[in-house]
Amino acid sequence: MTSRAPAAGPPDDGVTDEVRSYLAEALGDAPGPGEDYFATGRVNSLFALQLIVFVEARFGLVVEPEDLDLAHFRTATAIASFVAAKRAATDAAGRR
């Protein structure tokens, strides 16, 4: 995974809360919406894969190889922005 900035997109539809609930279950407590759980050592690269699988399954997205940027998954807010951006891109592609 690289460390570029996440794709722009406002968090919406309670995605941040859903991600935090998943993290609470997986980690024992929910990190703050902007807490970088990778930087604090709470998670590792294996968990990153589990997080990607959760995002794909829960939000009906396909995380493409070009999406494998750690910045998209570092915080619950970053994940919500990523989900919003992917949804917007899918919607835009569907309108073509």
C-alpha cells in the first residue's frame, strides 16, 4: 500500500459510524473518527486486508489495485470519504 491522500468525497450515510462499529468489534473499542489506528500500532497489515474485505462486502464496492492506498483506510473518516468517492464514480459511470 502507498500513502497518497485519499480521494476527495464527503462522508455520508452513516458510513463513519458503521466503520467505527466494525472497528469496535474487531479491536475491542472504537477509535475516534480521525484516529489513525495504523500509526498508533492498533492494527497491522493483516488487519488492513480484513478491513478491505469488510469495506467491499458492507458497502458493495470493489477495491481495485489502484485503490490500495493506505491513506484511504487509515481512519474511519478516510474510509467514509473513500466510500463516498467510489459511489460517486460508480454513479457517474452509470450516467454515461
